[in-house]
Amino acid sequence: MRRGFAVWLTGLPASGKSTVANALHGELAARGVNAALLESDALRRILTPNPGYGDAERDSFYEAMAAIGGLLTRRGVPVIFDATANRRAYRDRARRGIPDFIEVYVDCPLPVCESRDPKGIYRRAREGKAPNVPGIQAAYEPPLAPDLVVRGDTENPEESARRIASLLVRRGYLDD
């Protein structure tokens, strides 16, 4: 059995992570790879049904998310993490626990993210109704040395997915 691998897509809320994650999921499926997509919003409804987004809650949530991903990869399941994980420590913990791991930074300027704002979190943050929003009240720590940077504002998501798949091939996680 081939070992699973993990791709963690990080970036500000509304940077394009989910769009790229879904495109990558489709790219892998087209290659015959059935990957698990761990989306933070979906997992949060299960693990923290009434989220407050405080530091302790985020620490616990991202630790659990990384543990779930680690369990899956050890069973040979490729995992795509779609999660802001605003602190480097969250992503570093996952990297330490998952041997075949790449971190992809979905880089997108805050004003573009705010203009998209599909869930209205930036608007609510500016109105004082949503605390701890990364990029507004909470810090977002971009990766210092991501394995790959894709542009959430100017790059086509399918092209981003192909670039990620190409990196997975170069690393030996995927067949060409």
C-alpha cells in the first residue's frame, strides 16, 4: 500500500483556498486518486459546533484536524486540508505528524479577500460582530517557506491545481 500524503492549503479567509482545494480534488480524481478533502468549515461544525474562534479553541481544533489527517495518510489516503490555520504552529504541527506533507500558500491581498467575502465575515468583523477574524483582529502568519505559492487573486484555480499535482509528482507522492 502506498503511503498517503497531505496538501495543506493555507491563506486568508476568502483567498481562494476552497476553490483551489476543489480543483485539486478534481485533478487528483482525474488521475485515479481518491483524496479526502478536510474542509475546516465542515469539520468545525462537528468538532466545535458553537465556535468562538479564540486561541485555545483554535489550538484544539487544528490539533484535531491534523490528527485526523495523520490517521488518514497513515492508512494510505491522500488528504487535502482546506484551512486558514492562521498560525504557523498549527501547520508545523501537521507537518511534523505527517511525513509526506506539502504546504501551499494561497496568496491573495486582504482587500481582494474582503471584496469577495462570501460568508460576510470581514463585514461582520469590521462591524464588531465577528471576533478574531484572521487578517483583521487575529494575526495571519503566512508560511515562511511554503512548498508552493499560488495566487488566489490572479491565477486560475485549475492551473493552481495542476501546479500542485506537478509538485506532488516531483516529490514522488503521485505517479506522472
